[in-house]
Amino acid sequence: PEARLPAHIEVSALLRRTQAAGGFATVLKKGEAEAGTLMVVLTHNGTGTRAYERMPQIDGSRAWTVSRLQDIEKPQEFGEYLERRGKQDGDLWILELDIANGEQLIGLNPYRT
């Protein structure tokens, strides 16, 4: 397994990088400081909202994967999902980054299909 940064350091870096790039970033839920896991909610001006979590891969690594897309017809379901995930995992941090092409901040190419 790859070495992991303490969660609070990764959270701080994502918040700073988003703000430095002209976006808005906030912590929706604080998790465990050292070994917590991260969920990153990406949106741009409140649209195209999606949640990413690191999921285990076959090779043992962990890769950012979309875990939920907001349904524009039922936006409340997205909030309910975040609340449910937060209750299921007390160690989970949930961050919201409001910035264009937020995938770049977590090391993904937003234009990849």
C-alpha cells in the first residue's frame, strides 16, 4: 500500500489550492485527523455536483472514483446521501470545492472520457 498523508494535511492543501485558484472550499464534515478518509464534492457555481471517494483498486492502490452524481430533478437526494455517508463513517471528511474543473485539484483529468 502507498504511504498516506494525514487526512487533515490533505484537507488543508485542497482548501488552499482551491482558494488559490479562485474557487470556494469548505469542510462539510470533519473526520479523523490522522487516518480519516476523504470525500470531495465538486461543483461549479452550484451545478454539475458530484462526489468523489478513493476506492481500492485491484493493484492495492486507491483511486478517486465518482460515488454519486446529483440528480437535477431530485437535488435533496444528494444531500441525503452525504448525510448518510457521514453517519456510516465517523472518520470521513467531506469537503466541497466550488471551482471549474475541480477534478484537476484531486489529480484527475476532467476532460478524460
